[in-house]
Amino acid sequence: MISNKIYIKLSLKISPLNPGKEILIAKLDQLKFEGFVEKTDGLECYISANNWEKRVLDVFYPLEQEGIDVDWFIDTVEDKNWNSLWEQNYSPVFIGNSCVIRSNFHKKTNINHEIIIQPKMSFGTGHHETTKLIVEDLIKNPPLKKNVLDIGCGTGILSILAEKLGANKIDSIDKCEFSMNSAKENFKINRCDKISLHHGTIDLFNFKNYDNILVNINKNEIIKEAKSYFKKLALHGTIHLSGFYTVDEGSIKKKFENLGFKLKRKKRKNKWSLLIFEKL
């Protein structure tokens, strides 16, 4: 009889959640973790017991110097039918009357923009407020025949939507290999042929004529990369910034206006924000 594969479940309580969550996903992804499940106060991270090493816990200590607190708990779990569990717990995301984000185990709908993803033990399922904010705005202001750059693409939802809305070309980028593998699968499921997937940061690109840049990452990374966004965005191009709290709007607005951006509009959902700038 073949025994089930044993996993280590590393439960993390993270404060502040952002940017702590993004930093930890990127670090643990490099240490052979196979899946992440977002929780309201942190993450559940899964790794095969055969790949587990105590040095994994060393990634927490440098974060304390940056003011990020992490409480952790380790448990062992047997391998399960993860897709079956997702079918029980993952519900479709309806955004207005014109977009639905669902998995292939959900019933097909007649909604105009239907995005199909395979969430697995992952993140970026469309439930988060920041994703909803950007999706809502893109539907109202479609990137028709425009060149789009999607930074921190995650499972690829925004890139898929951009193609469905008529974008000419989309470059999708993420630092997390786990996210990239998920995005690649989702691009195939949605039969996308205008999206190029890249591993790294915005500095990989020599192309400097994007009409629209989509950024859904943490505040610190946004401020750090702001100058690069300005260089890569075409004159009168638009940049969507999200992934941060409403209390962070002031520092981001100041940084971008000092670079020569003009705030066109802003939207909020619960405690999360979306700022949309134009390059002048």
C-alpha cells in the first residue's frame, strides 16, 4: 500500500500584512514551497516534508529589522485532493454585471468577460479588493489597441482581462516563480495569444512605450520603482496603482506628482485604494 505524501504546513500570522505577505511569498517560493493559501491575517504555506529544512525559519529574522512581525506555527498534513478542496471552498467572483472570475469546475456563464483560472493552493483568485478595483476601472476604460505592462501579475487575471478588452500587446511580470507557473497555465486556459510572461522586475524591459501600466504590489515596491514606471510609460499614458491601504495614498501621490504624473482619479474599496495617474 502506498502511503500519502506528507506535507509541512507553515502557518504565518503577519503584521503588517502588506508588504509582509508579498515578501514572504517571494522568499518561500525560492525554498521549494509548493503552495500558498491567503488568510485574513497571514498565510498558510505548504512544502513537502522531504524538502523541509529548519533554515526556512531564518527568513523571518531580517523582516523584524524592517518592522514586520511574523508569528509561526508548524504542523504536518497528509497530501489531499487539493482541487477537490478548492471546489468546496472557492466561489466565483462577480464584478458588476460584465465580468466573472471563475474556475473550470464552475458552471459557464453568459457574462461578457469570463476569466477562467485554476487557483490550486495559490493566491490571486480575484477575491481581493485591489484586483476588483482595477478590474472595475479597466472595464470602464478598456485598453483597446494599447500596449500594456502588468507588474506583479500573480495568477494573470489583469493580463487576461486586458487581452479580452482588446489590448494590442501585454507584458506580464512577476518575481515569484509559483505565480508565474499559475499565470502560464491560466493564459493557456483562456487561449491568450497577446501576452508575454517574464520573471523579474520592470528593469528587464527596454520597451519604453507602454500606454497602460498595471501595478498591484505593495507600497514600498511602488515607491521604489516609480522612476522606472515614468520612463517606461508613453506620454499621456495611464498607470493604475493598487496593493496598498488608503492611509498610504498621500505618500504615493506625492512621489508620483513630483515625477510628473497627474492624478486622474482614485477609488477605494474597504481599506484598499486604487490611484490612476497620467504621464504629462
